[in-house]
Amino acid sequence: MSMTELPEYALEAVDLRKTYGGSKTAPGKEALKGVTLRIKRSSIFGLLGPNGAGKSTFINIFAGLVNKTSGKAVIWGRDIDKEARDARAAIGIVPQEINMDVFFTPFETLELMAGFYGVPKSERRTEEILAAVGLSDKRDAYVRQLSGGMKRRLLVAKALVHNPPILVLDEPTAGVDIELRRQLWAYVRELHAAGTTIVLTTHYLEEAQELCDEIAIVDQGEVIACEPKESLLKRMDTKVLVIDPVEALDAVPETLANFDTELRSGGSLAVSYKFGEQSVAEIIEKYNASGARISDLRTEEPDLEDVFMALTYKRDGHAA
């Protein structure tokens, strides 16, 4: 593939496997069990899963920090085994851990990283990147003097020094305040609008739901779902009808005993029902039969957390 051609996929994993440890007498731990994923160019892709699901192992293989056991990994159309240098140049990784020399300044840190990638001095964007992540005023402070949030922004800056077409963010907002999280996501949206492919792992499911175009859920080293966000949300066939009564209720009416009904604070009712099996009209009929009157009605759609819990909870052997 020529340098001018753009690949269809930013990242590709085909039957990717990783086993840690093991011997002739004891099997190793399978962190990845034949993962196949294709992440489209210019998308914002969410990689979700419980702790220990294999997300970090997957990312670290592409980052060059973990050697795969078998399978194929391709970055920007370049196989990591056959074209390792070009493949690594196409990706920027923002790790979970803060790993920087505390005796360097942000300016020195970015200049050093740009040098590692072979970026000529005339093409470096150090000042521009520092301004973009809000660290211009800390340009010459030592890293040890920065707050935790500033250090995390500097991690993002480090990943951008070689202008990669792919940016991987591994739990980038873990432990940071709400305002910093908003600033970071605003910048991520700007990068995406400029054509950068974003791959995100996060424990904040509302972030993935707001930002991502496509989402994969990994559990126990396997991909259990990989779909456009809207398609994934439609997997849940349960909706909730919320009934606000004219007078607050202190108990669920007996007429709704056969429905999955919750009495919420303030005296409203939340009735869960299977779409296609039960109807809103049936619920209202049963409610009216209790003699209570309705002040207002609304329905609540499932969110990504509902889907995530439903898929991973079932696999752990629990009832759906």
C-alpha cells in the first residue's frame, strides 16, 4: 500500500491470542482468546469490558508493549510483524499509568518524544500541542510540579507529537475531575473532526455512549458484541414506563402485582415491560383499575450500562 492510500480500517486484529505464562504441566492464562476486530478509519471506537477482560492486553499488543502469542495485528494497513516501524508511527497511545520523567518540563518531554519518533525540528508542533491541551502556562515547570490532571493531559500531548492518524486512549479520565474530563473530550472531538481515528477504553459508560460511533464489548478474553452504538442499544427489549400519580403513592397497587414495578422516591411508579410482549395500554389499564389517577407519563429507554450488564452478567452464569 502506498503512503498516499488511506486504509479502510485503522486497526485490524484477526484471531489475536495472548497466553501469559504456562508450562508443560500447567496451562497459562489466556488473556485473549482469538479476538477479531476491525476498527474503521475516522471513527470513534469504544472498547469496553470488566476489569481483567483483556482490553489492556489488546491495546498493549498494538503499542508494542506485549508480544502476541498468535494471530494478526495491523495498524493503518501495516502488519506489526512485517512493517513494525511504519505501523508504530501511525499510532499514538495514551496509557492508564502516568509514566514520565518528573525532572523534565512539559516542553522538554514533548521535544524528547518528537525526537524519538524522528520528527525534524522544523516540523515539531510542541507549542501548538501544549496550547491545545491547556499546558502553555506550565511549559517550563517540572513535571513533578504538575497536578494529576495536568499530567494526564501531558500524556495525551506525548501521544500526539508525531501527528498519528490513530489515537488510543486507555482509561484517560480515570480519577480526574468533571471539568477536566469535559475539556479532554472537547479536544478529542476536535481531533476526530480533523480526521483522527479515536479508540477509547473507559469505565464511564456514559462517555462511551455519548462519544462512540461503534462499540465492542470484551469479556474473558473474547469479543461478545461489536456493533454500531444504536444497534447495540436496540438489543435491550425492556423499556420502563414511569407513572407520576396525582397523589404520591406509598405502595405498589395490587393491580400491578404481575408487572416488574418499582416504587420510586416521590411516590412515582417505574414499570418495566418487554417490548412486543406487554403494552403501555395494558399497564395503564391495570393502574387505572387501582383507582389512582395519572398526573404524567413517560418512557425510559435502555442505556449502554443496561446492555453492558446484561451481556456480561449472563456470561458469569447469572440469570438474565
